[in-house]
Amino acid sequence: MRQIIYGPICMLQDPRFVKYDSALDKWYLDENAVNIEFCAVANAGADGIRLLPWGVWAGRPSPG
């Protein structure tokens, strides 16, 4: 069986999906943006996702 896999390497370092709320001093995942991305990927024919949340070459995001 052939699969088409979508593999965003460092999705949680992408500012389209992870936002910082300075008033609460917290990071959060923009679930609506992720849903839109994954729906587009599924509609393009992918039937699987490989996700490596953090790139190994950069630190995790920090405010400021």
C-alpha cells in the first residue's frame, strides 16, 4: 500500500501555529491554524503525517 506522508519538520517553531500571549506570559498552539493546514494537506491527498515538533538545530522559542 502506497502512502503520501506530510512531514512538517519543526511545526512548533513556525509562528503560524505557535503564538505567544505576553499578557499571560504563555505560549499556545493556534488550533484553528493547525486545522486549516491539516485539512489542506488531506485535501491534497496526504493520508499520513510525520511530525517532529522541534528542530534540533535551534532552541525552543522564548519570549522577547
